[in-house]
Amino acid sequence: MFKYSIVPDGDNVVREDMKKILEVKKQAKALILFGAFGRGEGLVLNGVPRNDYDLLMIDGTQEIKSLIEDLGLKCMPEIHSVSEADLRDAFPSQQWFEIKYASTPLYGNDYMKLLPEWEPYEIPYGDAINSLERRSISMILAKYELGKDKPDYRKVIEQISKMVIAIGDATLIKRGQFHPKYAVRNLMLSSDNIGPDYNLAVSTKLTGLPDFTTDQLWGWWHQTRNKFRDYSNDNQIRIVLGDALMSITDRVSQEQLADLLHKLGADNWM
């Protein structure tokens, strides 16, 4: 039986939704659940999935996609459509690597065999740099949220965690040691400088939020930004949005942060 989450009863919640998907009469050649739930590391809190249902649909139609989206699942599925030819021609990347080695086929299991047998060292370091670029926005968003009168601690912790995980993943990708599962990557980074923070970020993703005070969250934000700076300097990489992140001082106003996030196209995150 498939394992979707380590949270007690979390599997039952997801299994109900997967059953609904499988009852859709029109089918593609294959439907693959990837991402957090696909690798058995999805988070379910109070009966609600906290991660998306990431679905890879192979040679499907817009009709099938619409049918699945209209099922009334507990979270909106993110459906990515590809062809059989796309699988054969796929290039190594962090996402394809995770799909290849840590996903759950709902049906069409044999189609995963079309993906090449990649090694971790084949994942391009550029993937890691792009992730750090995106997570720089996450950190700006976290600071904006923390500056509110009533900040959403969940959003803050999730956004800081994204940067922590991006730094840890970049460390492993550069070494050629990336693994598709968070739990294993957590162990692999245990002796690294980012290790304790990575453990906290992964625990948050797998089991839910730890208790933080506002002061502790401010401290974690500054600590994470410093580790991003140190990683960039140590590896001699230039990240444009990272420069924007590093330029933010404690005197920056909420209005200035909001304007910056708007210019970065992150209005819907705010």
C-alpha cells in the first residue's frame, strides 16, 4: 500500500483523494504523483493536506485535467502534462531526478522506465543556483510577513525553511550526492554548518510547525540570511535577487518591502 505521509492518519486523507482521481473514467497513458506526497513525505494537519498534489500526466487531455480539477479534492492538484516523447528526451534536473526515483505512479508504472537512469552528479549545479534565486524572494516575503502587526507564523516558517533547504540541497548537488528524499538528505547534511537548520526545516515540512516566539523567528531569519551570504561567498556565486535580499536593513519599511515584492512579481504571495 502506498505511503504518502508520516503523519498519523495522514495517509487516509490522501488515499481518499487518490481514489477519487482513479475513478475518473477517462485516463491518460499514465498519472504519476510526485512532490512531497509522491515520495511519502507530505504533510497533513487537522485532516488537510499542507502540500500540493503534484501530478504528472502522460499523454492526457485538457478534458482529463479539468475532470480531476473539478473533483473537489482536499487541495487543488497541480497537473503537469507531458508526452511519452518528453520522458524519453528528459534531461537531468533536480525535479526529474526526484520524479524518477521518488514518485508514486497511480497508474502507468512502466512509463517511469522511459526516464534515463541518472546519477546524482548529473544534476546541474545551475538548478541549485536557480533555487537559491527563487528562495531569496521567499526570505523577503518572510521579512515582510514578520513586520505585520499580526504575522502568520506558518507563512514565515515555511518561507525561511525554503531557503534553508535550498542551501542544503545546493551543498549536496555540488558534491554530486543529492538524494530525492528529504529524510535522507537531512542525514547526509548532519555534519555540515547548515545541518541543524536543515533538520529544523525538514521537521517542519514532515510533521508540522515548531513553537517559535517572534524574537526567535527574527533570529532565525537573520541567521538564515547570513548562511545564504556565506554560502554564496564561499562558492563564489552571484545571485541577483540575493543582492536584493542582502541589501535589506532593519530600517526598511513595510511599504518598501511591499513595493519590492510587487516589482518581483510576488503580489499573490503577500
